[in-house]
Amino acid sequence: MTATDPPPTLRTASVVKAWLTTTDHKRIALLYLVTILGFFVLASLAIAVVRVELLTPEGDVVSAETYNRLFTLHGIVMVWFFLIPAIPTVLGNYLLPLMLGARELAFPRLNLASWYVFVAGGLVALTAMIRGGLDTGWTFYAPYSTRFSEGHVVLTVIGIFLAGVSSIFTGLNFIVTTHQLRAPGLSWFRLPLFVWANYATSVIFVLATPVLGMTLLLVAIERLLSIGIFDPDRGGDPLLFQHFFWFYSHPAVYIMILPGMGVVSEVITCFSRRVIFGYRYVAYSSLAIAVVGFFVWGHHMFVSGQSALGSLLFSVLSFMVAVPSAIKVFSWLATLYRGRIHLYTPMLYALGVVALFTIGGLTGLFLATLAVDVHLHDTYFVIAHFHYIMVGGMVMAFLGGLHFWWPKITGRMYSERSGKVAAIAIFVGFNLTFFPQFMLGVDGMPRRYHSYPDSYTALNVVSSCGAVLLAVGYLLPLVYLLASLRRPRDAGDNPWAATGLEWRTSSPPPPDNFEVQPTVESPAYDYASMPVRIPDWIPEQAARDPA
């Protein structure tokens, strides 16, 4: 260090300021990555205590009140502060401009503002839940949330409201960027399917999130001013709350899973060395899921007292929304058929998503059937179905995408052997954790109970043991991905020999993404011009990690 160099404290402050004031979409994506991983860890710790409690039939670890607060904390943090924002804000933020051949998102400052609003919402909600012991569940059902709960309901819903505002900012940015900043020659049907998936997700962000915000503000107003909106003792209607809440929260399921489907499409096409089967159908199916998803909210209310005709219509619509989802699964399987499949770590995650999402989707048809849902409603069958879609589908897709684009983001390659071990551990641990819950639900075990009859003990023990293996699988990527940052930049610009504009720039990309804006002359999946086999990244890396 020379005499003219600033002291270390000033250099550190300068670096921190640069990150906190950046408008670079790549840095903002990394800020989101650190933030949502923090929320994920907190939500996982809460549910770990729940699984420890369920090892024995007696409620001997925590009280019933603490148990309610733990699964409420887990549900709220996991849904609104991890599952919904994870892929759009991290992978979407980082990759969308690169895939479109753009230098930046359309509104860079709005992008930074979305992160600040998101962090503010998370801190407000966490403070309210931890200090106030919220026990409403993540659904905030009235009238319990509007009058009876002693937790800090108002502060918590304000935090979730702010997270919704952040989602709207992100959705607007993605929509305008996709319409206005595409590279020359990049027509709509040359777009990567990851872009299509995030575009459809952004439409849901913009159209559905205001309904959630309105609903949560009405809960706060009723609680503060004792105005009868949802509480029947005050002249309100609790079913009105459910209609409002599920009008958003069912499309929110597709907010969570649609970007993951886009990741799977990218990974499978790369590692099977084949053009995606039925490109246009897959692209249109993303939009179809977004549109039809707005009309199926009532299938959450089959036992709530809504009319028989209404339940019948929602049942039919719930079956209809399975069609575009099935199109994606069949497209992935057809792409794999006769493909030259390379089982690298991202591909293992993608195949895991296909398997787990298929199970989750098929069990959803059971819940869409009126007579069956009456028996399965509010049982562990619903818990298992939800987690097969959200955790099995979305979290594995997020990890698959993170592994796929990690060399592009960092310029470094992780341990392939460790990656495969983690992917297999997560897949096995997940099934051990949640498949027994299908059987518990069929046997009639209700959710949200901290004690249960002895007959349910064996399956709950298997589920809790599986959660241990699942936790190990989640910790492994954190270890070897961080360890890869200590290596030299050894991945090259395109280690997977993939197509797409993001692979035409350096790894990691420069501040403006491209020295010269690229021109697109072929579809996004032009594997005809690419080598059949994926080359070794670097001889030294292959020798160091032969797996």
C-alpha cells in the first residue's frame, strides 16, 4: 500500500456504497441472492423445530402456541420472501438483459428500489413475527386474523404489502424490457423459453399482486378500526376474504413455478443437445398457465360453503389448468427422447424437477375432484402436494439454474462430484420427507397439529429423518459454491457449449454486458451449429475433478 492509497476502512466503505447504490442488474441480482438465502435459512430453521416436534406423538418440545407461531413464520417467510421472488429477482434479474442482448433493464433505478422495498418489507414482517409471535398461519384467515389473534398482524401484513410492491416493480421492469430492449433480429419466437416464463410471471405480478395488497390492507383496517369487512360479528363476510386472498394466492403458485419451468427448458435443451420439442406450444403454455390461473381460485374453497355450481365450475377449471402444465412435461420428455444426454449437475436437478413436479401435478388433480377433496382438505396430503410443486419443483429448479449459470455469473466452476452428491441427496431427502405425508393425509392426519395419535408415528419419523438428509443436501451447495470463488476464473465463457446470447459475452459479463450489441440471426436453440458433446472446461479442472 502506498502513501496515496486510502486506508482499508475507507476502501471497504467505498465498496459497500458502490454495491448499495448500484443500478447494474447483475449486482442487484446478487444482492437479492444474499437476501433471499438469508430468508430461506430462517424459514428452514423454523420448520426444523416443527419436524423435531413431530418425531413423537406428544407435544413435548414446544407448546401448541409456539408450534403455531413456528409454522406461521415458516410459511410467511418461505412463500413471500423466498419462493415467489427467488428465480425472477435473482436469475431473472441477472439473465434477462443478457438473454435479450440488452445493456440493462428498462428501469435500472426502479430495479434497485425494488430490492430496498423488498428488504424493508422482510425486516418489518420478521420483526413483527418474532417479537409479536404471529399465529395466524400464512393465509391470515378471517375472522381470526382480524380480531382474535394477539400477534402483530398489522405490521406483518404491511411487510408483505411492501414485498408485493417490490414484485410489481420487478414485473413492470421485465415486461417493458422484453418489449422494448430486444436485440436486432430477436423476434418473439426466437426468445429463450426462460424469457417467456418470466414474461408470463411478470404479467401475474402486475395484475394479481394489487389484489393481495388490497386484501391485506383491509385486514389491517378492520383490525385497527373495528370496521366490519370480513368478521361476521361485525357485519362482514369471511368468505369474501378467502375469495380475495386466493384470487392472488393461486396465481402466486404459478409465479413460483413458471420461472422454474423456464429454467428446466433451458437446461434440458442444453444437456440433451436437442432443440426443444414444440417450442411455440411451450411458449404459449406459459401464457395459458398465467391466464387460466386467474380463474381457479375457488378450488381452495370446496368445503367453505360456496355454491355447488361454483365448486363444479372451479373443479373443471382446475383440471383445465393442468393441460398447459402437461404440455411442458411432455415437451421435456420428447426433447430427452433420443437426445445425447449429459448428466451434469444442472441436468440432475432438471430431471428431479420433472419427476417431482409430475407427482405434485397429478396429486393436484385429486384435490381438484370435489368428492376426494372433502376427505383430503386440511390434511397432510395438501401439505405434501404443495411442497412437491413448490419445493420439489421451484427450489430444485432454482438450484439447477444457479448451477447452470454459476460459471457465467462468477467465471468459476464448482466441484462436479459435490454437485451430483447434493442433487441426489436433495432428491432422495425430499421424497423421504414429503411422500409419507401423502399417506398421512389419506389416513386423515390434519395439518397444523403439534400432537397426534400413535398410529401416525412411523410415517412422521420417516418424514423427519428425510428432512435431515434434505437439509444436508441444501447445505452442500452453499459450501462448494462458496469454495469455488477461491479458485481462479477457470470456467471459460461457455463451458456447456450452450446457445443463447448470455453465452456470447465474457464470464462474468462486463458492466454493459456486451462490447457491441449482438445481432440474432437464428432461433434461441440452434444446436445444429454446436458440438454434439460438451467439451471439458479446462484440462486442469478436469484432472482436479474427474467426476
